[in-house]
Amino acid sequence: MGARDPLRGAPIVARRSAPDPLGGTAEAMGDSDLDVRAVLKERVIPALRLRGFRGSFPHFRRLAGAKLELVTFQFDKWGSGNFVVNLASCPSSGAVMAWGEHIPPGRVTAYHLHPRLRLGARDAESDHWFEYSAFASDAAAASENLLRLLDTQGATWWRAA
């Protein structure tokens, strides 16, 4: 049996040092992260663009009237391939942080804003992670589920925000 992470009990995954085609380096990512990112790039991101989102992975923005609707993908820091999809909104002019800094519309991300919703969670106070295993076993179904949640739960949340 291979080495295990003492805090999580999960197997320790060897890290690559090659560049990640979706930004950054793969040094801090396991193979699972790279696999899921490839599925997202192939199946989910084109669908986001068809829905009017612009930006580059992992941050996307869509102008909706007087506000921006934001989607940010956030991966498990341990390289499991699990991830969350953070949703947020702000005025179309961007966001002003508590300390007065203005984040322009082309730079603002869901990370800058509160409240935000984790897609699939029951409310803004809850958590939901998309599991790598679902994408590994049936990428098409898992991608469709993510997009269905975006079109239903996401749309409802953005209307109320």
C-alpha cells in the first residue's frame, strides 16, 4: 500500500511540474484535477459561453441587465479532483470592497463577493462539492447535471440576488 496523507487518509498523489493548459502549473494538482479540468473545458465551458458567459477558466462573467452574474470553479486543494462552483452577482460597474477598493467588471470574481452560493447547496450557508468520481465514470451525465443546476438553481438565485 502506498503512502497516505496523515490528515485525510487519502493516498498521496505524485505531482507533475508541467504547465496546466487551463492556467497555472500542474505542480499543485493531482491527476484527478487535470482530468476534471479537461472535462470541464470540453463539455461545460462551451455551454457557459453559449449562455453568454465570458472570461477564462476558472472565472466567468455574464452581463444581465444592471448586474454581472459570476461563476468561479474552485478545486479541492488536495488534488482530489473534487470542486465547487461558486455563484455571485454584483453591479455591472464591478464591486467595491469593504476597504474601498473598486474591482472593475472585467476583473471581479465570485471570490470577491458575499453572499455567494455554491451550486448544488441547499442555501448560501451550505456547501456542495462536485465529485471527481462522477465525472470519471460518466462525464456527460455529470456535466449535464452541473449545467441543469446552473440553469435552475443558479437562475433562481441570481434573480433573487
